[in-house]
Amino acid sequence: MTVVSQTAAKPMQEADPAVRLKEAAGAAFLTVLLCVPIILFHAEADINNALRPISRLWAVAIFAVLAFFGRLAAQNFAAGAKREARAESKIAAAFRDAGAKYLPPIGLAALFLYPFAVLAALGSGGSLKWVDTYGIQILIYVMLGWGLNIVVGLAGLLDLGYVAFYAVGAYSYALLATKCGFSFWICLPVAGMLAGLWGVMLGFPVLRLRGDYLAIVTLAFGEIIRTVLVNWVPFTGGGAGIASIPKITFFGLRFADQPGGFDAVFHLNYSALHGKMFLYYVILCLALITNLVSMRLRRLPIGRAWEALREDEIACRSLGINTTNTKLTAFALGAMFAGFAGSFFAARQGFISPESFTFLESATILSIVVLGGMGSQIGVAIAAILMIGGTEILRELDFLKVWFGDGFDPAQYRMLLFGLAMVVIMIFKPRGLVGTRAPSIFLRQRETVAGAVVGEGHG
């Protein structure tokens, strides 16, 4: 058996030139066989308009020689690539470890300095769009992606109705603020708890479901919530939505050009950018809290129970883990963070309607989690930046009208490019943008785990 295995493995080695020559000769012979019926003979008309077969043996010989040397070149290239991969593996690991160590603090500092950097570069008027559209909007989806990552990435529960909890949080704040006069900071935890309660209500009926059946039920749940919002007109306003939702205040100071406003109290010239910068830091703190809680819970027994449930529910039960509580906690925590994001969304927009909470939003958030790499926090953040920021950048490509006409609108092709990007990433990075995972627990030294060595593609 040893001799056979060594002999079978020998063609894979780079040290045997006889094997390479044999494979190259075989490629040349196969090329000749393929060329005989289609290239060797060619029919041409003579002076009498009669067809005469003409031999093109020279063409067959050229193709055979190209196949022979091309096969040799391919073998040499593959062998060299293997040598370089082995030589660079340690260097790549060192760079990866250095990036894991220094990238988070550098990225965190960049996030906090982003509004001031944009302000210094573009001024007060030009930076408003970049802080609002590209800063706040992306961070909302980063927070939603991290919340759904608990359910899908860690617990392995496919949820297609995640936007329902987003809607519960938004409508909770809108109704409490407009009808009861509560401030954002009072409504924020209430909206999160109400969304978490709905997460538990969704979790109970689906305790015995998994895979496609779970996805169908969660999809139906999201549509039920949206239908209720449309038809319960006396309570939710129906399709007209809820308007005049109070904005977030800074300790009671409104960001408005009025006496007693934020700018007047601090003796600043009024600028709409001040309110946007405050909203930016609010959603940044909420997103960082979501990330901190998720990473902390992943190292606790409940987090390890989620990962065990994701890998194999039967094995999870055999270990004595209560799968009922495990699923309910995943749904509740993920829904709670969606409720926080929804309440912030309502306060930022000042107006909400059922049209803001369609299935497309759930699909977008789920795509962010899958493309970023399920279970990877940094991957979800990168995917949100690329997907949300990329679609917004399409609105800035007005110069394309020079070639395609004045009626061309690049934003109309965002879903086409979005789908194309998903296909490309799934082909070349099937485990997501970040395919490695840091283990939740380790014995002596923490080392990243490649997704390829795990059955489900997680570490």
C-alpha cells in the first residue's frame, strides 16, 4: 500500500521530468487526434469549380508542438506556484496576524476621525452628503448585518424576515415619540426590548424547523408584519406612514436654527452638518456596542452553544445543550439590535412608512452577512461598505451621460451590478470576503482557522 501511494503521489511532485514529458506527449497526441477530422483536410474549389481535398499537415504539426510545450510550461508554472506558496505561507501568516492586531485600532481611529477629515477636505457644504449618505447609511447596515450575523452566522438559522424587527423598532419609537412625547433615549431601550419580544414570538413556532422550511416561515413573518403595518391604519397610519417624528437631541438641545438650539447655546454658526455629525457618532456607538456584545457573547457558553447548533443540531442535543433556549436567545438578541437600528432610522428620517421595510431590505442585509463571510464581524463591515457605498456611488456617475445620453441613469442599474457582484464573489470567494475565523476558545495560542478545513465553511 505504501509503494502504491508513493507511486500515485509521484506525478504530483515536481522532481520527475519523465512524468512531465510523458504527460506533454500525451497532450500532443490527443491534439493530433482532435485535429485530424477538423484541420488536417480542407476542401477548396479548383478552376472547374470542383472540390479538392488539400492536406494541412503543417497545421496539425504546429498545434501538436504548441500543445506539447504548453503542457510543459503549465506544469512548470504550477510547480513554481506551489514552491512560492510554501515559501510565502509563513510571511502571509505573519502579515495576517499583524493585520488582526493593528487593523482594528487603526480602523476605529479612522471611523472617529472620518467626519472631521471629510469636513477639512470638502468644507461644510460638500461634506454633508458624505457624512450622511456614506457615513450614517453604511453604519446602519453594518449594525443590521452584525445583528443578523448572530442569527445566521453564529447560530446557523436562516432568517429572511429580519426586516420585520427593524420595522418594529422604527414604529415603536415613532409611536412613542409622537403620541406619548418620549425622547429618543427613553424609546431606544424600549424599542429594542419590543423587537426582542417579537424575536422570541417568532422563535417559538420555528423551534422544530431548519433550513428551507425555517427560511419560508421567517419570510412569511416579515410579510405579515409589513401587511399589518399597511392595514392597521388607525394605529400605524397605513401606507401614509408616520410623519413629524422628533429628531434626536443633545441633552435636550435641538439641532435647529432657533434660540436655545445646539448652535445658539454653544455660540456656533448654524450648520446642518452639526446635526449629521452627532447622528454619525450616535450610530457609530450603537454599532460598536453591537459588535462588542456579539464578540463577548461568542466567547461565553451561549456563544459556543450557537456555534454548536450551527454545525450539527443533533450533536448539540447529544451534548446536553438546550436547543430551545439557544435558538430563542439568538432570535431575541438579533431582533433587539435590529430594533435599536430601527429606532435610530426613524429618528434620522423623521418619517417612516411600510415601503421602507420590504423583503428587499431583508435580502440586502442577508447578502451583506453571506458575502462578508458568515460569522466574521470584519467581513460583514467590509461587505456593507462595498454594497451600500457602492450603490450610492452610482448616483455620482453623471459623467457617463456623455457616452450613453442624457436619459441614462446609472442608479437604475444598481441591482444589476449588485447581482453581478454577488455572482462573481460567490465564484471566486464562496466562503465570503473573509474566509478565516478566530476560534472562540483556544488551548495555548490563538490561531486563525481557514474556512476550507471546516465542513460549513466557518471557523
